[in-house]
Amino acid sequence: MTEHSHDAATHQHGQHTHEGAPQGGLNLHEDADNAVDMWDGMYRERPKVWSGNPNPQLVTEVAGMKPGKALDLGCGEGADAIWLAAQGWTVTAMDVSAVALERAAAHAAESDVSERITWQQQDLTEWDPEPVFDLVSAQFLHSPLLPWRDSVASAAAAVAPGGTLLVVGHHPHGLPSWSHHHESGMFFTPEQLAGALRLDREPWFVNVLTDRARTVTGPDGESGTTLDTVLRATKHA
């Protein structure tokens, strides 16, 4: 959800991103047998889940960067992928949900950048990443089905030498008061993220590692604050 307002929505086992506030509450179907059923079920509940705006931390960290090959993990309804393509990136956009990907492709078709985006259905638990991307963006890959350490490790493994890893997630102590998600184990601090990726030992130059407060709007129009954990790191060539 790009800018989460309510529910501090979470993503995901196969994956997906937050493009703006969700349109109404989220039912993540946590009793589903697999990620496909969970996320397809969520999307089928309404014709539009996210606002259609790109994630603001993505815009802040990537605007002005020299474009190349980008991977958008958990692309949802496609706002981040479309924004990246508009900046000149050639984008591979992954999501576990075929319903989300169909919507994303339809949104891209309304723009002039659809030829720069490849849509790919993929469950991260079955994905063997190769280090070929100049940018890997993992925005809010939180899930009751997949530990966040596994999803960020997969994201890091897809970054080419000299490329950039951008990870953004919910800080466990910075959710808005109306959030329904209180399982702190699904979220991470900057320190936990750095430890999981072994940034002090692996071949990374850390550009940004911080938390950022953001004003969001709740389900009843109330204003609140949420806290994002943000990492941008460059893999040594």
C-alpha cells in the first residue's frame, strides 16, 4: 500500500506491494492453504485495493537514479512498476496473485510504458533468484505465511554487482492506532534488517538505513502516523 493508511496492510508470502491506501479494510485470508489462494481471495473482494500511487519511499530513494533493469517484488496492482517504467527502467514485476497481475497489466496498458514491464506470477518460496537486476525494490513484503528474513534475503540475492537493494517495511513499534496487525514478528526495525542481511559482513555499501515517520489517513478519515523502516544499499561490484 503506498501510503498506508489504514490497516497498515501487510504483504506477503508470494509477494506484493502497497500502492497507496487500501480501499476499505483488508481480509488477508490467513486461513488459506497457500499464498495464491490468500492473495487472490483478497483482491477478488473488491475491484480496487490500493490507491494507484507509487510507494513514497520508492520515489524518494529512486528518483534521479540512472535507470536500468529493475525488479519490483510484490507488485500488487502495479503502481510502483508503472512509475519505475515511466522513469526509464525496464521492469520485471512479480506477484503471487494472478488477479493482481491482471489488474496491473490493465493499468499499464492505459499508459505509454507497458512495453517496458514484464509481469510474472511467482511465489517467493519457490523462487531461485539470480543476481541480474540493477535495482531490486521490496516494499512491505510482510506475510503471515513467509518470514520476512526469507523475503529480504531473496530480494538481496537478485541484486547484480553494482546494483541497488531497496527494502521498505513496517516498523514493529510504529503502526497507527487503528491497525489490526499487532504481530510484531512480521515487521522489522532497521537494526533487525541490517542483522538479517549481514550488512556489516556482506558486500554492501549502506546508503540509507533508518526509520521514517509518515502521516497516514485511517479508515474513517482520521489522521495518524506510521513508521517505515527503510534500507537502500549498493552491492559492491
